[in-house]
Amino acid sequence: MPKGKLEGVESLPVEAKDGPIEAKVYHFSADTSNKEALAQVGVMERIGKASTQVPQGAGGLSFDTYVRQNEVIEPPVSLNFYDELARSDPVLYACIEVKAVNIAQQGYRLRPRWELAVLDQSLAPMMKRPEESATLDDKLEKERERIETWLDSAMPDSSFPDILAQMIRDKEALGQGYIEFSRGGNELDGMYLVKGVTLRILKSEDGYMQIRGGKRKVFTKYTADNKERRRSVLLHGQKEDTSTKGVNKKVIPVITEWGTKGKGIPQHLFKAEPVDWAEGDKVAETINELYCLKKGTTQDTPYGVPSALPALKEILGSYYASQFNVSYFENSTVPRMIIIIKGGELSDEVKIAIQNWMETQNSVDALNQILLISLPDPNVEITFEHASVSQLQDAGFGDYSDRCAERIRIAYSVPQSMMASLLGINRSVSEEANWRFLANVVRPEQRKIEALFNYIFRKDFGIENWVLDLAVPDLLSDRERAEVFSMLIARGVLSINEVRAWYGREGVDGGETPILTPAGQGALPVEFIKQIVEQNLMGPAEDQATSGMQTPPRGAPIFQKPDGKGITFEINPSVAQKLSLEHQQDMALMLEDLGYNPSVVREAFPKAYPEEEGEES
């Protein structure tokens, strides 16, 4: 029996052991800790390097005050309710953490834009790698240091990945996540964690208000536009609207003006905020900027909607299933029973005695308790019967809880294989699910974050050569990775030294050039592809290479040829002599290093051996 007070009596038919009977059912109120939150489900100039968030402390303001004054917009569902859900359901909590960890906390690096030109054209437009020079290298290094200094500005309290992870947590749990930016003059110089549950969107939708511990703070939206950027705000003490009924009227600070570069606020108004606002008080303050990452929704609201919304019934069902089990074990017995009264009514004293006994059924000792009821009326008969033992056959709600957990994971697009429990999951199925999760969920979210910071690098710092690259979880085993590298080396995508660098090893001489190994043509440096293509497109028909060929092409300057004893290199002089001076020198040097006859090499690549001064023709 749940604890609580007697709330009412109702005449209902009750199924007893000997059949249905008409009985009076006494209703006792249940103790629901989140009753209030659950009821809302149905309502479906220089700031410097410092955060301006409200510190923890006492105060008298609340969002309700500003909602009544039409200053802020209240979300469709209380953010505190969503926060309570995220903290109370283990599957929901795990889904949010899986996303935060995989999206934001796998590490990051700054990469030259040209490195991503082919890998990710949506983030890095195609551009040529600049010519190497000491001056350029020095410029790039200084640009990288500027960006890294800003990204690490919250250290040692919070790392850049920690800030991103908190933004993702709030986005998934509440529908929107935030990052606070501060400026020193015009340049960004700080970045800070913000708890989304403390923020509301202003009615004008051009800024945010934070109320924390009863104190208020205003933020503006992030913008890289120096002219349009809001730098300060003017607050005016105003008495609450007299049309508001049922509340104690008080004076609150409301926004009356924003200050920009072209429209400043008088300096004498920048002063300490009064402890108690009086009507007519005017105080100006500098403001920081917030960037908001929202979860998209079709609802007509400036707020995002968390993924938990479509799975709300499952989340609540899982919660109450757990509560049922906890109640069952706390009572340590079979408490669901019918108390049958025949021949009269119970006195108030007897009702209180039964209620007090039921309220003690939350301890192990209840198994040995005896309920003694004294009935002064000899015509009254009282019996106790268990309503149904079958109600407790599925005390764990195993199947129902599993279905709820699965639907919560579906709502968050998180496969079970990415979470702690891996029991009964086929390996090939889990690997496929993990890859799809990374491709369809993690990477798109990373692109949004990368696009934001790459925009900041370009527009705010004026740096175009560096881009943010968030790391993706590595799902390959060492053997699988080695197989991938082997294929990429054979196809000329990677060089040997690039693979060695991945493993942290120094390069080897000659290993910096990617090599192709096409069938019938031997080792071919990728830098010679252009000449081969040109020969195939413009050379004589007899010199063109064809697909499915069984003999070495006459259009290749150097190729392999079987001679019965193995494979030997053959040189096509007519093609080799058409190469540029630089390419002939490279080919001649490579063949000499391989021990090829120098006289044959000299004859095939005459440009590589210019006649020395004084030597006869």
C-alpha cells in the first residue's frame, strides 16, 4: 500500500475469492516525488577574459516573474522536468553520455585547410597547398598558436572537449546547449561552460536571460559582425504590471536598450547594480555572447526539443516500473489486499489503526507484525484477502522494461552495442550498427560544431588556413587497420612514410612518394600519372595502354616483363625521352640505385646526363 492520507471513499465491485462483491474502496494518496513536474507533460565595450554568468547565491528573482512581464519566453515543457528525466532514467542518461563522449570527447586537432580539401569538401573548399617557405611556415604557426590559445582559454577548469560535451549534453537533454564567449576589445579571448537549465530566451529572440540563485544576467547572441555586435545593455527598474493578479508587486530590472558600436550607452550609467531596485533606476552593464546549438523541431517555438519527447511514455513507464519494484521490495510482503467489512461501518479509530499499519509496511519487520483490530460492534465482521497473487508474477516487468529501453535508444539513435551492455549481440551486427551510428549520428553533429568554429576562425580571427577536425571514435582493430593501410599504399593514396608517421615512427629515404602498382606495369610513382594519361590520350594508337591488357603497354616509360626466370624491368626509350628533365633525372637515379646497366639508362634518359664541359659530342 502506498503511504498517504485518506482522500475519499468509492463504492465499486471488487473481485474476491468467492466472486465479485460490492464494496467501499478507501483511496489513499500516493507519495509522488515529481508530481508537480509530471503534471506539465500534458502542456505539450571591453569585457575582458571573464565569464559574466550569475554565481551561486541568494536572490529574489525567478523566471516566473519575467514570464508574467512578457520579457522571456517559457519553453513548452519545463526544462527542469527534462533535466529530471535525464537524471532519473539510466538508459536515457547513457544515451546522452554516449553521444557527448563520441561527438565531443574523442579529441581534436587543427589541420591545414588543404588537408581536408579532398576528405571533406563541405568544410574545406578545394584549394592548393601554398608553396613552402620559412615565412609562410612562421605565419601558419602563429595563426595556429592564436587559435589554440583561445580554445584552451578555459583551462585548467574546463578543456575545450569538456565545453563541447556539456553543450551536447544540454542539447540532448533539454533541446538546446550553449557556449559563452567573452571578448577583450573586439577579439574573442574566453570560452566558458553554461548550464542550459539556467537560461531562457528573451521575448525578442535576440538574446538570453540567466537566472541563477535568484539573480539575473543578460546575454546577447554570438555574432562576428563588429558593427552589429551588442556590447552592453541598459536596464530600467520597473514595477510589475499592475494587471498581474495574485502576486506581490515588486520592482524588477527590465531591458530598455542595447548598446552597439554605432549606438553607445552613456558611461555614467555603468555602475554597480543596486541591492534593491527602485522604480526608475537605470543601470548599464557589459554583456557576453552565447552560441546556442538547438535540436530541431516542427513546433512553433524558439526552443529546441530533446529526443526524449517522442519516447516520453516509455521513459515514464520505465520510471514507474522501477518504482513498483522498489515499492514491492520495500514492503517485503504481498501488500495488495482487500479488507472486507460485513454487517456495519468501521469507526474512525479503526480506519486510523488500519492506515497506520499499512504505513509501516516498508520494512523487513513488517513480515512479523500482527494487526490487531478491536471491533465494539459484534455484528461487524472484518476479513483480509489477497486481491491476486498473479499481479506479482512479473514483479520485474522484464519484457516491458526491455521494450521501453529499446524505444528510448531508438529515439536517441543510439544502438545497444554502443552502450555498456553487449550481452547477446552478434558481433557483425554490432559492428554494422556502430558504423552506422558514427556515419549517421556522430559525424553530422561534428560537422555542425566544426562549421561553427571554422566560421569563427575565418570571420572573427581572420584565419582561413586552419580548420577544426574533431576525432571520430576508432572502431578498427590493429589487423583491420593494417589491411586498410596496405590497400591505400598499393593504390598510391598513402606513402610508406605517411603510414610510419601514423605509428609515430620516422620516415625512410624514398618512402615519401606514393607508389602505384598497376598490373603489368610494376612500381609507378603517382607523379608520373599525368604523363601516362597524356600519352594515352594524345599519343599514337600503338603506344596507348588498354584495359585488360596482357602485355606491357608501350605508353609506359618503365614496366615489368616476365623473362622465364622472374620479373625484369624494361625501358621504353621512345616514351622515356618524352618526359621532362626533372622526371628523367628521377627515373634514371631510381634505376641506377636498383643496379640497372648505367649505359642503358643513359641511352634511355639522355636529358638526365647532360654533356660535361669539354666532352666530345
